[in-house]
Amino acid sequence: MARRDSYNKHPMADLSHDNIQQIRLVVREETADMRQDLTRLGVFMENLEHQFKVLGEAVSDTLKFTRQVSSHSERINHLENDNRFMKETVTIHSKQLKSLGAK
């Protein structure tokens, strides 16, 4: 029966009042430290969230800018080709007019 009583005994039953107070103090200090750590982590996470938002906006702006540059580049190439064709056409017509005028 003595064995059974040792199983039912509360783990803190053998501790003195001073020991229990010391344990409570340590637990309070540790929980306060954990709260501070959680607060720091919360601030850190908010900062990361803001940075991700800023980075996302920068990527979005960069993609828009890249599309605009690509569109402008295509337009410039198109205008340069049109200009080259126009010059070639004018050159050919000038040669034809000169050959007709020389006759």
C-alpha cells in the first residue's frame, strides 16, 4: 500500500513553501521572457509583411514597366521598318522619275 501512496502523491508535496515561491518566480520570469520574445517576433513579422508588400509592389511596377518598354520597343521597330520602306520606296521612285526624265 505504501507504494500506491507514492504514486498518488502530488509532485510538489515534498517541497517547502520557499521552494514553491522560487519555482513560481522562475515560471513568472520565464513566461515574461517568452511574452517579450513573442512581442519581438510579432514586430519582426509585421516588418517582414511590410517588406513583402513593398517588394510585391516593386515587382508589379517592374513588370508593368517591362511591358511598356517592350511595347515601345516594338513600336519603334515598326516605325523604323516603315521609315526604311518609305526611304526605299522614295529612292526607287526617284530613280524611276530620273530615268523617265532623262529620256
